[in-house]
Amino acid sequence: MNMKPFLWNQGNLQAAIAQRFSDHRLVVVSNRQPYVHHLREGKIICQHAISGVVTGLEPVVKACSGLWVAHGDGTADRKVSGERGIIDVPLTTPAFQLKRLFLSKEDFGGYYYGFSNEVLWPLCHIAFVRPTFRTDDWEAYQKVNAIYAEAILSELRGERAIVFIQDYHLALVSSYLKQARPDLVVAQFWHIPWPTAEIFRICRMREDLLKGLLGNDLLGFHLRYHADNFLMTCDREIDSHTDQDRTTVIRNKHRTRVKPFPISVDFEAISKDSRSPQVCEIAEAFRSEWSLDREFTLISLDRIDYTKGIPEKLMAISRFLEKYPEYHRRFVFVQVGIPSRTHISHYRVINDEIDELVESINWKYSSDDWEPVRFIRRSLAYEEVLAFYQLGDVCVVSSLHDGMNLIAKEYVSSRNNLDGVLILSRFTGAARELDGALFVNPYDPESFADQIKAALELDAVEKQRRMAQMREQVAENNIYKWAGLIVTELAKLSEI
């Protein structure tokens, strides 16, 4: 007799938290905050951040009446925060506290734009962009990580606590915390890939970064492959011992458990919200605004980042148009590009390259009443994202390297009628889970073009079979399962 799998949701996640951590304070730590206050036309407005991390962790923090520590970057954040930078959120029904750290422009520039995104980001992604090492950036990174640790310690005042740190911006916080409070249970999730030991060894700060991360009691990655890379890096670069089961690193008698926890999305919410009248209205407005009146519409949604493979995607579209002229005038490809990190030179270069490719393709193939490529440079609100997904007969996700890529899972979650096709890069974490996708190598425009043709020619029955399979997978392995498995592991650690 087949047993139905246990499905995590917001309710049973909160219940598990309340049961297991009633005597611990929970502190979530991240660069970005879950709520942002802005000054608009003389009025203060509060915006709720929409991201997988916020969706998964906010129920956890609410259940514990916990504390979230993050950088305050809103134009009105200082006005509404108290002397200690603390505000109760959400404003309508306060359930936890948000502590905002206000960093100087110089410190934030070196810590975020400098070390985080010109060293760690290119170092961890295989996208052939060289890291840029600057001593000033490293010093700012250390300083900001220390500021975070001091802020957390000042709020705990001897309380039993579990501290859950997010991502590559804060690799040193756990070791700073443990030096002051060895009794704290500290965990971290690394949301991007971890490179091979051979790649990581070019980082001259590698020992400090590894020692920082080994301050954690639990260290999570999206994939077993990334966790194994981290373990091998520790073996080769620092004085430590990796257990035979390859899941722990012991250094100076401190044990760090290293495990994969694939992140996901809120399947039920996306599936439900995609059917709302508001989303349908926005979709029709987009369809009219962008003249999407052809037989097929292909869509892509990416941050404008060199790891997302947007130029490679455009080159594949160009090759498809050249190779299969029978599809001329029958489709439109819409790429929405969300502006990102324009302070950094590599990001300005990728913007220029995208503009040139779009112009070149449209000049070569367009006719009086048809332009094959629409490039929309703008950010989208949550309802607009769901509306955009409704337009896509085919969604193309062609990252050169991605820890997971939640766009792929969001698109699948939105396709209630089982009528879409997902084209997915093999070099995403999502490719390990979404077997119903058509897979591509973004560096190979020839086979990429062939897969675009295959997607357009897939029969209705096969489309539905593939989409139903992927939706079942995302529904079971949702964002609450990601948080629930981490919570379960943390509960074990808190009992040791």
C-alpha cells in the first residue's frame, strides 16, 4: 500500500517550531530585509519583500516571536525604527522583531559590491569572470560581518538562541558569534554554488573564509555536489578532519554538519494566486502592450547578471531563426531583465552586450508587422511576475551556473492548466529535480535551437505529462519542506 508523502505547509512548520524551540530565541540573519520602508511623495510606505527566503523563513520567525537582523536600505527605515534600529513587523499584526543595521556608504560598497559580488559571486559561479581582490573590500567585509555579530549578541543578552545566517555575504558571522558565545546554536545556508577546491584555492582569503564558515554547527547547500565540494576544500586547505561519512568537518574539536537542503517555492500560494482575476487582467494588459498576437510566446525572466546566460539565450534564438525559417512570424520571444548591480563594470558590459544582440537579431529577421525579440528592462511586482508566466507557452531558463533557480519552479507552479513547456539549463540546481523539462547546454546554440523547436512541437499529451510530473515534485518539495528539514536538523543540534 502506497503511503502519501508528508506535505509540509506553513501550519505544520509553525507547529514544529513552537514544539521544538519553545525555550530558544530564533534569530534570522541576512543582507536583505523582509520589510522595507520608503518615503514616496511625502508618505511612508512599507513594502513586503517577495523572495523564497522570506517565504520560507518568515513563518519560522513568527512562530518563535523571533528576531530578524538585516541591512536597513529603505529611504524611510531610520525614521520608523527605534533607537536600537528595531521595529515590530508586520505592522498590522506584529509577530516578530526586525533589527536594522545602518551601514555607511563606504562599508556597504566594499562589503556588498566589492568582496561579496566581485570576489565570492564570480568565484562560486562557473561563468568565466575573474574575481577582483581588493584589500579595502576584504577589510569592509570583515568589518560588516563583525557589526552583524555585535548587533546579534547585544540583543541576546545571555538567552538560549538559535541563529540562522543566510548566504555568502555573511561568511564570518558564525565564527565571531561562537568566539563570544560558544553555547549558541549557529547555522548557515549558502544560497549559491560552492566551487571545486581547485577553483577556491585562488582566493587568498580562503583560510579565513573557511574558518569563518566552520563556526557554524550546521552548514547547508542546495546540492550534495556543492556540499562535497566544500568538504573537499576543507580537506585540502585547512587543518581539519572530515568524517568518514563525509557529512561533517571537525576543527579544533568543533563539529560542523554539512548537508544539502534544496530550496523551493510556495507551490500552493503561486498556484492559487496565478488564477486570480488581478493576475489575469495584468496578463492581458501585457499581451496588448507587447503585441503578443503570434502562435507561440516564449518567455524568460532573469536578473541582468552574467551568470544567467542571457546573451547565450539570444544567440540560441538567433540560430533557431536561421535554422528553422518556417517559424518566422509565428512566435515572439519576451525577455524581462531585472536591473542588477550596475555599479559593477561586468554588469554594465553585459547590459551593452544584450542590447547589441537584441538589436542585431531584430534588424536581421523582423518584418513590417513582426519583431522576434522583445527585451523589457524592468522590475516586476509579485502579481506581474505571475501574469508574465501566464503568457509563456515556453519558459526558457538558461543559466550558465545556478545554485537552484527558483524561476523554473515558479513557472511550473503557475501552470495550472498543464499547458506550458520548461526549457532548462543543465547547469542549474533545479535540473536535478525537474525531470520533465527539456534540457539545454546554454553554451551550445546548435542543440539549444533544436530544443526550442522541440518545445514548440511537443504534443498536448506529452506537455501535460511532463508538467504534471514537475508540479507534483514542486508541490511535495516546497519551501516549507526546505525550512522544515533545516528546523528538524537544528532541533537535533540544540539537544546535544
